[in-house]
Amino acid sequence: MNFWSGLATGLALIVAIGSQNAFVLRQGIRREHVLPIVLFCALSDALLIVAGIGGAGVLIRGNDTLMALTRYGGALFLGSYGLLAAWRTLQGGHMQLDASRGASLTSALAACFGFTFLNPHVYLDTVVLLGSIANQRGETGRWVFGAGAAAGSMLWFSALGFGARYLAPLFQTTLAWRVLDALIALVMGALTVMLLHG
């Protein structure tokens, strides 16, 4: 029961469209480095879940300086990516099925790192909230709950990354890419404003 509760809770926290999900979706549609991106996101979530269950949530919640650094650094990163997405909207894009012509694996993983670890909401949701819920379930139950949450993360990112290819036919036109990039720019912009005023 703890496993399934963890899986449901983990899915509930990560399914909402945010910066990380928008990036994974875009990579999946372009079919660029999908497996490394999916693995990076899922393993990062697992690491953050373990940290939260292990007590890092209490440390983060009580450290105003750490939260402020993460907040403003995250706002700068998300705002910059939002501007890039807005620029792509103006320029227009097209389908590139050949990953070698797109972003390098290093730059894709660097961007994914930013979306994962420079977002204060990741720490609040995954480390603090999930850690708190898990730690109410006893010594063994909390780790089973955490395993369920990590499994939910792996399921979600796999479905998002590898399922996005089925949207590829919709993205054969410049207009479709402009709409996607405009939505990504709006999401990044909204998150940036939330961070700066939160």
C-alpha cells in the first residue's frame, strides 16, 4: 500500500506542466537524446526523494539563504530559457529527426540539470513535501513509499519523452513549432514571475 501511495503522490506532483516537463516534451517531439534526458530526470527525482526521506527537507526548509539563492538563480535560468523560446517563436522552427543536427547531448543535459536543480519548486515538492509524507509511514514504510514515488517519476518521464514522438506528425509545420515554443515561453515566463514574487 505504501508503494502505490507513493506512486500516486509522485505522479500528482510531477504531472503538472512545468519547465522540466515542457523541456522533456520538446526533446521527445524532436527525438533528441530522449533516453538520456528521461533517465536524468527520473534518477534526479529519485535522488531528491531519497534526500527528502533522509532528512534534507528539514534542512532546506530552515535555510532562508539557500532558498533565496535557488529562487533567484532559478528565476534567471527560467527567464533566459523563456526568452529563447520566445525568440524561436518569432523565428519559426521545423522538424529535425536527425538528432546530430540539433543540440549536443552535453548541452541538452546541462539544460535539463538547470530545469531540475535550479527550480525551488522541485525542492519544496520533492524533497520537503514528499519527504514529510514519507516520513509519516515508519522506518520501512517511508522507503517503500519513496520507491513508489520514484517509480511514478520513471513512468511519467518515460511516457512523456517516448510518447511525444507520436505528436511528431503534428509538428511538420513551422506554425506548430511556433505554437509549442510560445506555450513554453509562457510557462517559463509565468514560473519566473512566480519565483520573483513568491
